[in-house]
Amino acid sequence: MTQQDFLKGIDNQCNHRVLLWEALKLTTGKVVEFGSGHGSTPFLRQFCEETQRPFESYESNAVWAEMTGATLIDDWESLPSFECDVLFLDHAPGERRQFDLQKFANVAKIIVIHDSEPTGGGDYRVRQHFPKFLHKVEVKTSGAWATALSNHIPLDGCIGKVNETYSIEA
């Protein structure tokens, strides 16, 4: 999958793909997604199939799990901490993301979070945990923001303009 294909049709609902692309290019191992959807799952699955990387998608909504082929789970808390190269947090309820961000801070090489803006539709309280990470970059828009965080891999090389609409900032 090319960068052009991976980033095709991005908008505020799927601007996280900008950071997911960068995270995928900086790593070589397992990719995990909490919260499946049309804006991430098919892209991550295809990329991982083509590059022979393990991919796991977890979803708590039965309809979305069936639609996207994700593993249905009853309780996010029941998932144990495990190592992965890329972890994408976009699950519901959004308030759960802050806990998984902390849980995986030192075991996931790069964590990408969607809906990370300081204010907005929901206060998911993830930003209070950002200082616990050595590296951070963001895609900031007038709507949903996306953030990539790492305690393992420098992200400064990702900073810059992606296309006419999106850029990655420190």
C-alpha cells in the first residue's frame, strides 16, 4: 500500500491516518487497534497484510466488530498489557482512552490517539498524560486532533506538511 493510497480521502474523522502512516514507517512489528472503523481498520489491515506484520483489532460494539472483522470484547479492562510496535486508540467510550494510554505507555513503541484536542465534543482527559512521554507530535485541525506519543522512538522526523490540508506539528 502506498502512502498516497493510505492517506487517500482523509478528513477530520480519519486524520489519525496521517500519524498512523508515520508510525508504521518507523516500526516493523505488531500493530494493534482499539476501536475499529472504516477510517482505520481496512487501511491498517491491508498495510499489515502486504508487509507481513501482525495486526489485531479489538472492538466493544458488536455491529462494528462484525462489520470490520475486529475481535469483540466485553470489557477493555480485561485486555492485558502486551508489547506492540503501534497501538491506535480510538475506542469507545472515549473516556477509557486515558487509562489505556497509561497502561501501554512503556510497552507500545508508538501510540496514536484520535480525538486528542484540548476541548471538543468529549473531554477524554488524555492530554494530562502527555508529559509522561519523551516524544510527541500532533495533527491539529479545527475539529478532531490526532496525537502520536512514544517513549521509545523519536518522532521529530515526522514534523512537516503532509498535504495541502494536514501537517504534523511538535
